[in-house]
Amino acid sequence: MQERSSIHDAAFDRGLITFDDQYQLVVSGLLRKAASTVRSLQAAFLDNEGKAITLPDKFLPDQSFLQVHRDTIFLC
């Protein structure tokens, strides 16, 4: 997946994207609908859906935090 940016951070914080147990990008239906007509959103999100993020050498993202994010913040 391409490098992290402020647009990805904002989308994550707003529940428009999340990551599965394999750290692969999952896009919400709401963002998918908006991105279907905006090429920059397609490139930033839809083109990367299902791709895993590049993991750091230390301090992996916490799976329990990601589960809470998927359960309480992500907008399916």
C-alpha cells in the first residue's frame, strides 16, 4: 500500500477505512460510493483495498485496538 498520509489518517479517524486482522485496508461503503466518481479517492483508497500496510520493524499495530475500531468506529 502507498505511504500513509493525512488523508488516510483522517479517513481512519472518521471510520471510513479500517484494517483487518492481516493489516489489509478495508474501505467503508460510504467512502466506496464517494470514491466511485472521484479519481483521487479511487487512487488513495479503492486501488489499495485489500492490500496490507507496510508494518514497522517494532511495535506492530495493536490487534485489539483495530478490533475495537472495526466494532465501534468503522462505518461498514
